[in-house]
Amino acid sequence: MKSVTSIILFCVISARVFSAEFSGVVMDKHTMEPIPYASINLVDLNFVIECDSVGTFHMNANVPSSFSIIASAIGYESVQLELKEGNPIGLEILLEKSHLEFEEIIVSGFRNSLGTKTIANIESRSLKDLKLLPSGTLGDLIANIPGVYQSTTGVGISKPVIRGLGSNRVVTYLNGLRIENQQWGADHGLGLTDLGVGRVEIIKGPASLLYGSDALGGVIYFVDEPYAKVNTVEAELGSRLESVSMGIKSYAGVKLSTSNFRFNLYANQFNHADYQLPSGLYGAQSRFKGNNVKLNMGFNRGNWVSNIRYNFLQNRLGIPGHTHEEEIDPDEFQITTQSRDNSLPAQVNQNHYLLWENKIYFDKGKLEVLLGHTRNLLTEFEEKVTIPGLELDLNSTTYNIRFSSSKDKRWNWTLGAQGMMQTNRNSDRAEEILIPDANILDNGVFGLLGGRLGNWKVETGLRWDSRNIIAYETNASDFSKMYQSINYSVGVAKFSDKFTFKANLSTGFRAPHTSELLSDGIHHGTLRYELGNPDLLSEKANQLDVYVEHKTEHLNIVVNPFVNYIRDYITPRLMDTTIQGLPGYEYSQIDRVLLGGADFGFHYHPHFAHFIHFESSFSFVLGQSMDGEALGLIPQPRSNSSLKIELGLGKKFQLENIVVQHQYVLSQNRVEPGETPSPDYQLMNVAANFKFGSLMGISAGVRNVFNEEYIDHLSRLKNIGMYHPGRNFFVQLAFNFNKQLNNKK
């Protein structure tokens, strides 16, 4: 750590210090009239400058000689500019009018660009847009994105699934920090809340080139909200109430930003009782509660931009469906009274996430250094309040170093190194050990090359990785093994005013986890006895992803088919015996499997009614071995349609919009042996969003309007027949404050 810090300081001292002034004007491309209150997003500095009433902006600050900005305004297409060399003074930015706004800023994998202009197929969504129909958990919000699903254990525990792959096959990042929280477990959730999160970006399919081992199924990359506008202090206070669980979540946040220093501070607390089923009964032990604190601090000094981010999350989760009985009676998990009191069984989590980001600019490129540490303390109490049934302490230290060239306008390259040092320890006071103590060491090096060949943008890359696993057995000899892999990616793209075409061929790998190699015990999260297999090989994936988009002034259509070929696919197989009264499962491998499907979508914004937005998507996944046997836990095909009506009715108290969402989830009848099919179901959700001036916002609505009884195919409570929540009324109140620190321009 000291040597890396020394390198950063040396680079800061040796590089040049650049301009202290940044100014310009934003205008309409055709009329050349200024656009009032347009926004200038300084992507690398992670803050926004707001133009004045005549479209001009001016900031005194030490800014690098080359950096990215994205200019945007309501009713206009966003524009990205790469500012290189010289003083960015008197800049003229021209925007073109548009009734549809699809451009999103992409920062995943240290890419700073507009979403549709990246060669990789990265889907970016603002949480503000996803929250137009508020939801209780972060997992619920991202499950609205085509191709993204969730595996749930009641309401409080949600795990992301991308195109049929989840758990250790999906990697989650927060601002460049890899989140490690025992995600191998079926009842171990995402480990994050929506507190302070501004955007989510999804890579669907293998992404080992940028993210190493485990990014076989995809990457979910959360990005925090930007800092406040320059020389501004902002504050937010809010609360949300849900009827189905009598749940309440309260939160507060404050942001302060000057030209060279800024910070965001957030806190929330949430508490939910057992949720109500459509029948009027309640899901036993589905209660959960917790609190979350987040602090981000950033500063820039000439060529150096640095951010320190800390996130603490603590929660207590009831575990519905948890039992030690050999004969399962579904009725015992549906109770007549609702409670939020502490009870058993329960899971207690403490998560600490710390990240130090550094970007250093040179004449010929940019150096990025990220150092992070995460700690997850997982404790499960089963029958005793004082003695845990299971307790694991997971510590992960990560590094990510990358240099990107920026001198050549046609071609650019990136070289980097990435790794993780991880320890996982069982507590001596726990009654059970499901997986042994283990150390994991990851290291990888990679290179990327991108540029233009005629009218085509191309990008290719190569990466080498190693993962060394050392496990300390209790009743056998120690386990030690190294897994290595070489991965590549090749992508091409062509952009025009109305069409976008992308094609990507990427590979990925996943070394087996100690839970698959060395398990020997009851896994109550899945109600089965699990036996590991120390001879497992790494999974290897090859995916072809094609993205075609047609965009006009009022209509946007997207077609995104894919095929993912995986070798040595790891899966638990049902044994023909029971162990300690539970069905026995042993981890084994399928030589070759094939996952294929597509995401379709369109967005219509009629010319005759600009206040109407209609969006619809359809996603499906098919999974089978090359012998034709269906894979387990493949999500149901899903149609998701929404109608947003922007009203703007009223003056002081304004009805801003109404959102109606309809989801139709088709049946899943292609199942593996021992798995039951799932019928189709439909859900209707409605919300209205109000504003009282600029100080207060109110959201109210109903989820599952028709009180539908349904169990999703990926619900872990399917085996006990426990339905998802019934009709849920919600109301959310938010207060916003902001103040200019001074009037200097």
C-alpha cells in the first residue's frame, strides 16, 4: 500500500499543473440561441456546472489539460466533448433538439462516454427514472431492466440474475470497488441499498477482460450520485411507507461542493414487518431492518483528481422458509399476525466498503489507481440467540491500476493490472462449518486497443488471470490449487443518426468457489445437504452479442440477441439419497451448455402528444446442455410495458406525472429433473409523482393493483408455496434544499 501511495504522489509532483479557468456557452445548434440552465457534467471530476439564464458557464478551478465533459439540457440530445490541450475558455457547445433522450454517461470499466456510443453493449439507467415507480429494494428496481432478473428469499433478500446466470457468475461493483459478501449463498443478498446511488450500468454476458474471474454472466456496476453543483450546498430528507409490510424507510443526505473540494454524506434506516400475502395471511420470518451510512469526499489539484468513499451497511434479515424438519408443511410458514420483533431464524450482516480513487493526467494519457477494501461479517442464528449456527468473516483487499493513452485521435490503448487478496474465516463460536477457512489471491494483466477503421469503430483486448485458492480443512488435508485463464474480447460498431449496430465476441471464466469444491454440510438457505467436488475445473464462456437500434425523433426500437456457450458448467446434482433427513446434492460439471435469447424494446413518444411516453420490452432466455437437457433456474420470459404521462398540472402544487406499468411473465415449463415448472402471472403497478415548488416531492401509488397470487420461478420460497407480496400501497415524501455558497463566477 505504501509503495502504491508513493507512486501516486510521484506522478502528481512530476506531471504538469494546468489551467485554473473553464468557461463557455451552450446554444441551440440551429437557432444559435443560448439554452438557459443547461448542465455541464465534468465526468472525471464527478460534478456538474449549471449554466445561467443566458446559457453561459464559468468556473475558476484547477482542471486537467484534457478531460471529458457532457453537455445536456431538457429537450436536447446530450453531447460529449473531449477537451485536449490549451485553456478551455470561451467554449461554444451546440445542442440539437430531441423529443427522446437516450444518452447516458457510462463510467463502467473506466469508460467515460455516452452509452450508445460505446462499442461494448452497456445498458445504463438512472435510478431517478427507475424510481418513478418506487420499490422497496434495489433488487426490485434493477429487475425492471431487460435481461435482468432477481432470485429472492422473501422481500428482504434479493440476488441479481443476468440472462439466466447469478450468484458467483455475476460480479457487483460500487464506483469501481468489487463487492464481496458471500454471494455464493442462495440466501445472501445483494449487500447494497439505493442510498446515494445515482445510476446502474449492466454488462450482460462475459466481462472477464475488464473484471477478471467470476464475471462470467455479467457485471452490475452502481455509480453514486454526483457531487453538488459547484459552490453549492444541497440537502435532502425523506421517508417512505409501505402497507404490505408496514415498512418505513427514512433517509437524509447533504452535499457540499466548491471548485476544488466536495463531499456527500448520506444516512438511512429501514424497518419492515412480515409482509402480507394476497390471502391476507403473512409470510413468517420475512421481516427485516437495517441502517446505512455513506460518505464520499473528493478533491482535485491540477492534474490530480481523488475520491475517498466509505459505505457502512448493517441489517438483520428474517429467513422465511428456514426449517430443520424432514417433512415440510407449507402452512406453518403462513401466519395470522404480523410482527417486526427480533426472532429466529435470522441473518445479521455487517458490511464495510472503502475505496480510494485516483486519476492523474499527463500530456499523453491518464493513470487511474483504485485501492479498496471490503469486510463482510455474516452471522446466522438458527435456534439459539447467543450461539450462531454459522458465522463467517470475509475480508477482501483489491487493486486496479490502468493507464489509458489519449494523444492519438484515431487510436487509443489501455494497459492495466487488477487483483484481489481475500481471507474467509469461520468463527470458533459457530455451531456449524459449511465451507472451510480459505485464502484467495487473484492477479490479472490486460490490454485494450480501440480506434477506427473507415466508418467502423473497433475494439479488442487480451487478458491473463490467475486465482490461487488455499483452504484449510478441519478433517482432511489442506486444499491448494491455482486456476489460470486467458480471455479476449473483439467488438465492432457503426453509428449513424438513425441506426446503431454493435457486435461483440467476448470470453469469460470462473474458478470454482470453495462452497462448490469443499462443502460438506446442511445448507439451510437451500434446504439441502451439499457435498463439494475438489476436482472441479474452471467454467469457460464464449458469448456473441449483437445490438441493433433504430432511432427517429419519436420512436426508438432495439433488438439485442445473444448466444452464450459455456464449457465445464458447474451445477449441484440431486443424489438418490437423503443425508441427515434432507435431499443430498453433489456439485458436478456439464461438459457444454448453451444459453441463448434476446432482449427487445421500443420507446414511442408521439408527435401529437409530447407528454406521453410509452415503453415496452420483452426478454427471454433458453438454457440447455448440448445433449438437450434443460438447465435449472432459467428465468421466465417477461414482457414489461409502461406508460408515462407528463402532466405538469398546477402551479405551486404540481402533478408532475403518472406512471402505469404492466408486467406479463410467461410460464416456465423447461425445467431440469427435480425442478417444478412455474405458471404465468400478470402484475399491474401505478404511481403518481407530485411537486410542491422546488422544495417538496410526493410519490404515491399501488404495486400489484389486482392482488395477484404468484410465485416467480426464481423464488427460493417456491418449494414451500409462499406467494410474493399482495397489494401494496405506498407513499413517499421528500424535501430538497439548496443554497449557493457565494455568487462568484
